[in-house]
Amino acid sequence: MVQDERVIVGFVELFLIGVGLSMDAFAVSVCKGLGMSRLSIRQATVISLFFGGFQALMPLIGWALGSQLADLITPIDHWIAFALLAFVGGKMLWDAFHEDDEQGEEAQDARLDLKELIMLAIATSIDALAVGITFAFLQVAIVPSVAIIGVVTFVLSFVGVAVGHFFGARFEKPATITGGAVLILIGVKTLLEHLGVIAL
């Protein structure tokens, strides 16, 4: 009976960790949805797979490499996240102000930018490296742990795309501008938190 309780508590804790880690991915997914003139289940699934996959992969890497990786990544992880988010957010703002509405709509609906998705997935999941290192120290079962984190992130990212599309389809260009600004703000928040300027 006691053993069962521990398993349940472990699952709940992992679920909450997954929710916490996926918040940036959720926010970025909303931004991606803002730029869609129509909701594509395929594109929403691809976006969610990238975010969920990287969110599961990062703690796995951290767990595998342990403290060695922490010494290399921790001092600069916030700068990496900031640079990637600022770059993609800036690109969204540039496109919003320099592309015709019809051209932008066709480009975003026709295909996904895989390079951009990879950058966003890395930026939103790099903090999970530290979680993986912690898992190694605590001897947490890594496979179910990363599976839970990945699935939670996938679901929330999919919901985020849908939520973003709901508003983006109604406000179009202003929504794209908002999405780019939000990405930059997420990057700034990540940087300031790690520098100790703010505590959220």
C-alpha cells in the first residue's frame, strides 16, 4: 500500500514538473498559432512533436551526462535561449512589417520552417537539461519521467497552437506582431531570471 502511494506521488510530481517545463513551449505555441490564418491539424501536430520531443530529449541528455554537462551548459543556457527567442521573434516582427498580408498568409499556411522550429524547441527546452541532471542524482527512473514530460508538453503545445489560432485568425497582422513581441519578451524574462534581476 505504501509502495503504491509513492508511485502515485512520483507520477504527480513528474506531471507537475512537465507542466512547469512546458509553459514556455505553450506560450511559443500560442505565438505560432497566432500566425496561422487557418488551423492545420498536421502543422499543430508537427509543432507539438518538436516541442514535446525536445522537452523529453533534454532531460534525457542531462541524465546521461550528469554533472559534466551542467558545468558546460548552465553558465550560458539563458543566453542561448534569449538569443534564439529574440532571433525568431525579431524575424516575426520583420515579416509582419515587410510582407504583404496575402504573401505572409500563404507562406505560413503552406509550410513550416523546420530550422525555426528546431531553434524554438531548443530555446524552450534547454532548462530541462538541469532537470535531467537532478534526475540522475536522485536516481529517478528516466524513461517514464521523460515520457511524462514529453507527453504533457505535446498536449499543451497542441492546445497552445489552437488557442493562438483562435485569436490570430481574428486579428491577423496585429496578432503576428504580438507573437513576435511575446517571443522576445520570453527570451528577456529567461535571461533576467537567470541573471537574478527578477524572480518569478
